Amino acid sequence: MIKKILLGAFCIAQFSLVSANDLKNINPVSHIRNSEYFQKVPKTVIIKTKKFKIRIDKQPNGKYLYQSWAANAKITSKPSMIIPDGELIPDGTGGNYYYEFVNNAFTYQVWRNYLTDSAKKAPYTLKVDDNTGKTIVNQDGQVVKN
């Protein structure tokens, strides 16, 4: 009986050392930038705000594609706006992140709100800033498809 307990403890110690060595060899900056190491980021997400439907897709090159429609439009129709080459940017270590897209003089950010100061906070927020940094759109969004 004691031999089995000692063998079990030895095995656990070995697995712990192997796991610690694996984690030591991870480049944390690349994994934070990639963000998928710390939280699951969907390949496609569709959200609906008060005025817009927004679809964000991960492209084969690792960048993100932003497409938007009017809130009452069908997503199968032609998008009113398409912005390629978006980035996924982690915000802290709690799971929040945002997608950022630049179109002419405007910056579009779609925030994923995991950790918030309110339980009633929407899961996504669309924020659009002009080239002076002034926010011209700030709308909460709900997931239509994830």
C-alpha cells in the first residue's frame, strides 16, 4: 500500500516538473499578442447594436475582417462597410480584448467585455473614434451568433 502511494506521489511530481518546463519555454509576449492562449477567441462573431449588425471573421493571414450592416438588414445582403486587416488586442489579463480596424480617418473598436464593473454590461461594445480621438459612436452589442 505504501509503495503505491509513493509511486503515485513520484508520478505526480514528475508530471508537475514536465508541465513547469513546458510553461517555462513559452514566450508570453507572443501568446498574449495572439491572445488565444489565455482565452477562447471565436473565429467568427456576429453582434447587433442599436444601429448596426457587425460580423468579425478571422482571416487565414491571422488578421480580422469587419463587415457591417444596418441593424434591420439581413446579414446575407451586401455589407454597407467592409474593413480588412483588423487586429486583436488583449486588454489586461482578465480576458477582455478588442478588435481594432482603421478605415480612412476613423478607428473602429469592438470590445469584448468579460470583466466589467456591472453584471448588466453588454458582452460587446462598438466604439468609433475620428482622427482627433473624439468618440462618435459608442453602442453596446449582443451576440447574434458566436
